[in-house]
Amino acid sequence: MLLLLVSEAISLSLLWLVPQRAVGKMGYWCAVLAVVGVGAYVNASPKSAKICFRKDFAFGVATAAYQIEGAWNISGKGESIWDRYTHEHPDWVFDHKNADVATDSYHKYKEDVKLIGDLGVSYYRFSISWSRILPTGLSNQINEDGLRYYKDLITELHQKDVQALITMYHWDLPQSLQDLGGWTNPIMAEYFVDYARVLFRHFGDHVRAWVTFNEPLSFCQEGYGGQDAPGRRASGVEDYMCAHTVLRAHGMVYRMYKEEFDRNNQGYIGIALDMPWMEPYTTSSVDKVAAETARQFLFGWFANPIFSKRGGYPPIMRRRIDVISKRQGFFRSRLPTFTKEEVDMIRGSYDFLGLNHYTTNLVKPGDGRITAKPSFYNDMGVKLIVSPEWPKSNSSWLRIVPWGLRKTLNWIRHTYDNPSVVITENGVSFEKGLKDRKRINYIDSYLRSVHAAIYKDNCDVIAYTYWTLMDNFEWMRGFSERFGLYETNYSTPDLKRIPRLSASYFERVARTGCLDDHSSSPRNYDGMVIL
Ligand code: NOJ
């Protein structure tokens, strides 16, 4: 039975792989995926208790420029909004720190690539700092040292047989562009296209997989509607403006890449969207409606315009925000409107869907009151809670709920017609320490959920990325939250990285494509019993 399911899944994945195999030469996913051992097939035999992924399923690890690079003003790099924000408001960051040095990966990238190679993963997802390449944000002034840094990094990765999956924007907007209004200014879409063109020109021959934006929900909602950089705190207004520009920018970059750089269809572009699973609080229909409303506001806001057949914002968002805006006395809806041309340009602008998933919430309807002050959360109109039974991590927002990932993947499958999904982030923070069996349990249980989604439910998931390679700067939480497979020792001058138990666990999984056999030790992965 398992064999049968495996072969069905392979034929699905061929849709994705065949053009790569046919064109040979640096076929991106082909190269990425070939690294995973043939053992995956053999171990998938029904006799074995092992749980294995098919051999073309890829494993990787992820980081982001601001969180690891440091060298914030070295070799021609311009200031970003996170530099400005953490320098001006150290007290707003939990431990009053900033990422001026972070894990110093700008200088230690060779060591880091060695760590990545040691993990046996086939790809590394990292982001490019816009202001390291274009110090003013604009394309008339290119920083050669910045280009060199990323070229060297990519070369180093290739020498270790690791492919690059590049995120073009992981929250660190050049400050000079924020001075023009940042993502609330529609012109930013054009500037992003210019920046992307520079990246494709310089790295496009060696990099075949790109993510335009990381978690626009986070940087639009938290950055323009809340407390993250640039800290605009204009919820219900600027977050919608930001999203509108970002969605246009994403579509424009996709079209530009396909027209100017990807004539042979060898490249892949997606966007990384975050979604905690939204589970109805009870089985009542009001809770079910509330949960679906939350999914549409938190995920559909960005996914519907790109991945749905009709395109545009989710109808429930349109309706609620139009009505609430009117009741608040606005002459027009706070949710902007795409032109027909924009809807068509954005719809279908993807080769894969990047999913960042960590946790689950329970959802019930809000109190129905409309606040005078605009607010994204008031527009959504639901209450998000967690079950006290769900195990905690070291991050207040992250409860451990492995089954939520399977539900998320299934919801994506049926809502957007089973797009190819790359899990661009999944991970967990725990206290300092090398014996992180809890992290192993987290990864193992979430991977079992992914496995079930693929082989039992037919979700087209093609890769899994652990967040993150090593402990790093966790935004407003500073260095207080540790998600790494490697522990960073911040008190040694060389910021020593030390492998945790989870690093060798993940290496085994990445090299074999299989999860350990737990049949003899009864562990409840849904309930996350800690080792
Ligand atoms: C989402 C973000 O993309 C990443 O930057 C962050 O560190 C992790 N989640 C963990 O919070």
C-alpha cells in the first residue's frame, strides 16, 4: 500500500522535475534533490517500520541576512530599517541588543557553509541584504563588495554540493527607501523590480530558486501595523497599503524574471507565506466560520491574489473591510483595490508556494464590536487562543502542535488546487543547551505530519527547510530565543557554533530521507511526549 502511494507521489513530482532532468545542465531542483539518498525508496518497503520520504524530497536549512550577517556598516553596506530601529530604540528589543555583529556570518561564511555541508542537506535558504547590494536602495549605485560577498557564498555552497534558495527580501528594507514611505509607497514595487533585476543579472546563472518576499504578513502587519521595524503602528491602514505594494512587486518580479531571465524555464520563483493552523475552538458552525475567516485574513490576504483561480483579495476580507470602513466614516475602503490588469498579472505568478509554519491557534468569533480606530485585528473580528494542553516552546507564540501542519497543508491543497509547496520554514526555540531532545521530537513529529500529508492525503510537498542553522538574532526578542541546530556561544569572541543533538538527528534525516524507527518505543507524536 505504501509503495503504491509512493509511486503516485513520484508521478506528481515529475511534473516539476522532468523539464529539469531534460535540460540537464545545472537543473536546479534536479541538483538539489539528487543529493538525497536512494535509501528512501528501499526503506519505503511495507516491511520496514521506517518512515521515508521519496528520494526526490529535499531537505534544507534557512537563515536571513539581518539575523546572521552582522557587518552592518562594513564594505559599503547601507543602513537598513532594522539597523535604524534597533539603534534608535534599544529598549524596545527584549534584551536591548541589535544585530550589528549578530553571528558575524559576513566574516564566518566559510565556516557556516562547512556546518551546512556537515548536515548533508541539499539546499540552503538565505536572504540577500538589499542595502548591502544597493546601499541607497536604488539601482544606480551598486556595491561591488556586496556582490562579491554573495558570489563567494554561492561558490562555497556549490563546492559542498549545496544549492542556493535565495530570499530577496527578509524584512531589511534600505532606510533611504523607508524615508520615502517604504512599502506604503506604490513606487517601491518598481524599485524592488530594479533590485531583483540586479540580483538576476549577477547571480541568475548560478541560482535557480528564488523567494521574492519572506512573510509579508509579518513585515506588513507587524512593521506597518505594529511594533517591528519600521514600527509605524498604523494597523488597518498602512499594513493594507504595504501588502498591496508587495503583491504588485511580487507579480512584477515574477513576470520580469520569466520574460528576461528564464527563457528556458529552468528557474523557480515563489513567495514564503506564514500560516499558523487556525483550528475552530469547537465544532460549532460559528467557530468554523471564525477559523476560516482567520485563515483568509492571515494567509488568503497574500495567497488568494497569487494562488487562487480568480485572484484578488479574499471575498471575506473585501466584504468585512469595506463595511467596517464605511461604518467608521471613511469615504472609501481601507483595503485598496487592484486594477483588472493587476489581478491578472499577480494571479498565477508562482512556481511554488513557500510555507512558513510553526504552530496552531484555536479560533472563535470576536465580540463583534467595531472600534473607532482602524485595526487589522478588529477587521478580522476573531479571537485567537491556545490550548493549555499544547506543549510550550521558549517563544510565547509557539505551542507545539504537529497535526496543525498536516491540516495546513491539506487546506492549501484544496483551497489553491494543490500547488507545489516548499516548506520554507519550520522550527522551534528551546532553552540553551546541546542535548535538545525536545527539538528532535518537534522536528520528528512535524515531519511525520508532512509525510502523512504527502502519502496519505496527496499534498504536493516537495521540500522541507528547518529554521534555523544556528541560534541568531530573533528580531524584537534579541538573542533570547534559540532556534538553531547549532548553538551559538555568544560569550566566546569567535561566536563559536557547536552542534546540538538535533544537528546529527537532522543530518541523518537529510542523508537518508527517513525518520527513525520508533515502533519499539511508544511515543505519542501528537501529544509531543518529551524524550
Ligand atoms: C519567521 C521569520 O521568517 C524568521 O525570521 C524568524 O526568525 C522565525 N520565523 C522564528 O520566529
